[in-house]
Amino acid sequence: MADLHENYLDWLRDAHAMEEQAETMLKKMAGRLEHYPVLETRIKQHIDETREQQRLVESIIKRYDSSSSTFKDVTAKMAAIGQAMGGMLASDEVVKGAISGYVFENLEIASYTSLIAAAKAVGDTDGERILTQILAQEKAMASWLLEHLPEVTQQFMMRSKAPHTEARK
């Protein structure tokens, strides 16, 4: 039976891998956005936040004389690349990407909410503070995506009906 700290560390490693996956997905999406500058700018901002989140999660893991899971990190990156490749084939890539981003942010919100409870259970007040900071960023990104999804969709619809205009990215 795993002890509380083992579970906590394993979930922290999962969170690190999740952030690696998020960075890969966001970079692929941002690199393909040509006609949606507001979305591109916000995604690039979140890439910076995501890199800092990786560093912060890693700092918690290192305090326990442990390290992130290379296997989990690589697997998460591979999943993100596969998702990005599939999205490139969609004629409505930007809309599906924005929806997928919102869904992924909510996965992160749930994960960090659980991690905060785990940090409390093991008495890691510094980890709890860091994870709460990350949670706030994920909630802000999810909120932004949901708020701007109608605008992205409307831009896509307008561009898709215009002759000789690319809408998908």
C-alpha cells in the first residue's frame, strides 16, 4: 500500500507530464495560427506560464529528493504531437483547437484541485501555495478561452464564407 507522500509525488509527476503535454500542444497551435492574433497572443502568454508551471512543479518534486518521470513526460509529449497532427487535418482547426484547449485547461484545473488537497494531506504548505498559484493561472486561461470561443468561432465563420480566404488557422 502506497503511503501519502508516494501518491502525492506520483501525482506531481503526472502534473509535470501534463504541463509538458500542454506546452507541446500550445506551441503547435500557436505556430499554426495565422489569422487569429488575439488567440495567438494569449496562447503564447500561456506557453510562458506553462513553462513556469513546469519549473514550479519540478521544484516541489525536488524538495522530496525525487525527479519528474521521463517516461510520463515523453508519453505526454507524444500524445500532444499526435493530437496536433490530427488537428492539422481538420478544416475547422482553429475552432477545434480552441475547444480542445478549453477542455485541457479544465483537466488541469481538476488535477491541481486534487493536488492541493493532497498537499494539505501531507502537510506541504509550500507546495499548496505553489499549486494554488498554478490553479489560478489555469482557471484564468480556461475562463479566457470560454469567453473568447464565440469570437473565434464567428471569425472562423466569416473567414470561411469569404472567397479565397483561409479560415482554418
